[in-house]
Amino acid sequence: MQSDRKIIHVDMDAFYASVEQHDFPELKGKPLVVGGGQYGVVAAASYEARKFGIRSAMPGKIALEKCPHLIVVKPRFARYKEISQQIRKIFYEFTDLVEPLSLDEAYLDVTENKKGIESAQEIARQIRSRIFEETGLTASAGISVNKFLAKVASDYRKPNGQKSIHPTQILEFMEKLPIEKFYGIGKVTANKMHELHIYTGKELKQKSLEELTRLFGKSGNYYYNVVRGIHHSEVKPHRIQKSVAVEETFWENLVDEESVFKQLQIISEELETRLSKKEIKGKSLTLKIKYKDFTVYTRSRTQEVYFDNAQDFYETAQKLWELRPFDKPVRLLGLSLSNLNTQEKKHISVQLKIPFEEFE
């Protein structure tokens, strides 16, 4: 077990919704969602909205049914990014080993830090205090010896709190932890584990590596290790780039092919812009379609020569579109390029609208 590392996971509290309540004080204390409405999807929910059972990624129509007086605001991503950059500057005052996960959360390795502070708990307190002083927003933090444990811990004292899992507490903590709280175990896997009478880390720990691998494939090895507090992934300030992606989510679903092609043209041009800035080319292009019912379809084409301009992307995307299995309203389109001519740059993901899968 890695007991010599000091890892902090900082997670902003209901970030997008909290920014709106901070910038517009009349919204404070009221149930609010960013994104949603009758035809959209909730991007973020204030804590007041969460009391009604509203969560991010929930269809806006359902959210309004749960809370008819819900306030719906459009997202302002330029503003969220501006504040996110302020927060990251604070992180870098303490360490250069910062791994952002999204605009509102990041891992920090503070084993050796710029302030010479011995206590990771004290560093987390100072970071959270600075964030509040500079932005007026609250953050929660988890502190432990690896990323998995820090991530789990940060969720324990939300909002505006922090929790530390000391090396001597790890095994006991993991045995009591409900399966649903394990980072990386979603609803489907949790239900499968329940069918196997696995409800907490204690029951999970009783399963052998062979049995977990048989039941859950490659993930079995991950479950076997993390329930024992073992997670070797380091904080990576610079990820190896494997793909470049541009996605757009639509406030109103696309129902005709003309609208789809128009959006694919825009996405193709944006992808070309991103690639030219980084001097990157790739040989594999993937079209992603998310339908109104949230089913996702992807189709790829790989060629011997590099794709490198918007017209190439657009013409190939049209051909991939023709292979789609369904004629249903489309809520998201995306193009991603992989099999790149470089392995030395970090992964880039460009969200033009709401990145629904990446909220609190």
C-alpha cells in the first residue's frame, strides 16, 4: 500500500449552480438548475434543487415535474472557465503536480509542496479558504495516500467540508464503504454486485481475484485492489494525448438530415482549427451520435493517409452518418480523431455546449 504519498482531491460544490447564485444573489437559497427546461438536460443542480431529488444529467422535464417552481438558467461556460482558471492558479501555488479532471475538480500531489507544509489536511484547508476568499465559492476536499481514496473522501463532507483517510484507517474504512460509494462503480455494476450479495467493501473483499475477474472482466482487478486501498495511478499533470474530440449538444433535438449536416460542417471546421493549433493529424475518424432517448451510437473509419482538413472530416462524417442504425431525434453530435501522429501531447476534449457526462 502506498502510504508515503499525500494526495488531495478538490471538488467544487455544485460548481455551475453556485457560480450563478454567487453572480446573481437573488438566486441564493432557491432551487436552481443550469441547463434543462422541457427539452434539455440538467447540467448542474443547486443544493436546494437536490432536496427535490434533482441531479445532473437528469432530463429537464423530469426535474420540472419534481419541482414545478424550479429556476432554469442557461449555462455560461466562459464564466465557469474564468473562475476555474482562478482556482487552478491557487493549486499551483502549492504544487505543480495538478491533474485537472474537469473545470470543477482536480487531484493534487502535495507530498512535496512549495509551501513546505507537512500536513496535507492543512494544505487542503488553506486551498479551500483561498478559493472562498477569491471566488466566493466553496469547495470540498478529500485527503489520503492515493487518488481513489482521496476521490471517495471528498464526497463525504460535502458541501464545504473535507475528510482525511489516514493510512491506519484505510482497511476499516474500505470494509464499511457501501459499494455505491466506490468511485468507478456505477448503478448497473452496483446492481449486479447486490445480486451477488455484495453490499459493502467487506463482502467485496471476500471475493478472490479470479472470481472478480470472471464476474467483471478487467475491472475485477481494479475492484480487488481498491477495496484493499491499493491504487497506483499517479497524479499526471500532462496526460498522453490519444485523441482530439469536438462535441456539440443541442438545446433542441435535430430532427432532419439537413440540420445534422449543417452541424457536422461546423464541428468539422472546429476540429480542423483545434488540430492546426497543435500541429496534429490522425488516421481514424469517429462519429458519435447521442439520440433523444440517450442511446449512443459511434462509427469509425481508418485510412492509410492522415485526415487533416475540415472537408475530409465532413465528407467522411456524412458517410458514417449514412450507416446509422436509427432515425431518431439527435441531441448530440461529435467527431473525434485518433491514431495520431504524436504521442507526446495531452488529451484534448472540446465541449461546445453542455458536457453532460462530466458534472458533479
